[in-house]
Amino acid sequence: MSEKEQDLKLYSLSSNEPLAEKIAGYLGTELGELDVQRFSDGEISISIEESIRGDHVFIVQSTSYPTNDYLMELLIMIDALRRASAKTITAVIPYYGYARQDRKAQPREPITAKLVANLLTTAGADRVVALDLHASQIQGFFDIPVDHLLGAPLLASWFIDKKLMGEDVVVVSPDHGGATRARKLAEFLGSPIAIVDKRRPKPNVSEVMNIIGEVDGKTAIIIDDMIDTAGTITNAAEALKEAGAVDVYACGTHGIFSPPAIERIENSVIKTMVVTDSIYLPEDKRIDKIELISVSELIGQAIQRIYEDRSVSPLFYNKFRNKQEYQFDD
């Protein structure tokens, strides 16, 4: 690390230390010294074991399960950094919890994604780096800069390596809301898209009503931003098979995998489920059907560019060259 980079500090909280270590490896640095403790009543105590006065600090923390604990860890850490005179504080949130509560769908409902944005800002964060927010407009909930990274290019590179692209492949959105995400992946793969028309009678329950688009005789790739209980994606896969799809793959940026997701995926017609390591996946959930790809290089480049006051936009808009290689650099 050069002399100029000595004032860049990277810390990992409890949610996804393996990813943070990979990011540190990419940046050629080590994770900062940090002690996270819990009192017997569940209160969180954080002690930063080194001076960070005048440093540019980046904290890696996905607010995944247990969401409230990890969110409080992040807020407490930001407060500690602010009180220790960090020059800038950037919250790197590979998975942004509460993102599904981004609007009032019914009367007297909260907009919790906005509440979390307020909490992060009030705690003292200067910037947020996020990956595939459930809704892009969540960026507007913040009064501080937000760099919203995209997972589609990384997912596309996996399928291109497997020669799954072109007109024999159809990219499928599991609902109308994900059509833009499906179209982005389809552009990388040079493939058409289809949409599953579904209804959701209650949270975490979905019913397939119809398939819009041609899937007969094609390899289908379902894409979503997050896979929670996997009900939507496994139901969609079954419907695509019944509609004549030859093989069905699935991919998503965030593998939440709440029970009974692993059982559903294992017993489904899905050939391979591709997810990133934005959320730590414990060994007992790593079945043969699940393929993990890392977002460490993408996030590492974003951190490097932010620190060096360079544009982050090349990470959003890079294209595949000859549909075979994804290029990160300008």
C-alpha cells in the first residue's frame, strides 16, 4: 500500500467477515482492529482498537439475519467512528435490510427503508455503498451520497462462461417489478426476456398466473435481486418447465435463504442457483445446486475509486467484450 493509502481504514462487523477479508485482500490492506461484545441483556458494545483520527473509514456490514442486531452494530460503529474523529465514514452495505418496505402498499404502514436511511445519516455516515437495492429509488431516501452497485454483470459473466447466452436462452423476471433487472441481464447475454405474471396473496407466498413471452424449447434463466424463502422462484421454475423450457437456471444477488428455501431449491426443477456472497452463506446451506460468486472485487474497486475521488460510474456501465469477458477497469 502506498503512503497516501495509509489513511484508508477498512473494518468488518459481524455479518460477513469472509467477504470483508476478500475486499481487504483486493485492496492490499488488512482489516482494522475491532472488538465487538454483547452484554448479557443483548446490548452491543464496540471498541475500536486503534486510532482512526483523520482517516477515511469504510465499514463492511450486510444487514441480513439477524437484521436488527446487525443494523444496531452498524449504527453503533458509525457513532464510535464519528466520536473518534474519522475524516469520512462510508457504510458499505452489500445487502440493505428492510429494503422491501420502500412504500406504503396499504394504509397505516411504515416506510422502513426510509427510516433506516435516516438512522444511518443521523448516526454520522457520510456515504453509503450498496449493492442491488430492492428498489433503485431507495437512493433518494438518503440525504448523503449513495453509490448503487449492480450485480447483473457479475451474474452474466457466470452464464457467459457456461456458454448460456444468445437466442436459445430466455431471461425471466419472476414478476413485473423485476422486468428492468431481467432486461439488463438479457442485454449482456444477447437474449430475449419473459415475465412471470404472479399474484402475492400474503408476504412470502406467491402464485403464478401466466407467463408473458416465449420459453418453449429455450433454456430459462430466472433473475431476482433477493431470494428469501425461494417460493416465488421455485414456483416460477415449475411453471417455466410446464411451458416447455428445456432447462431452468436461477440467479439472484442476495441469497437470504430463510427456511424452507434450501429444501425448496433442492427439490425444485432448478438446475443451478447462482448467488453472490453479499450475505454470508453458512456451510449447512451450501448444497450442490447453489453456486457462489464473489462481489469482493466489485466492492473493492468502488472503495478504491471513492477513496481516490475517482468516478464510480464505470462499475455501473462496463460492457462485455465479444460477449465473453467482463472488464472492470475504465
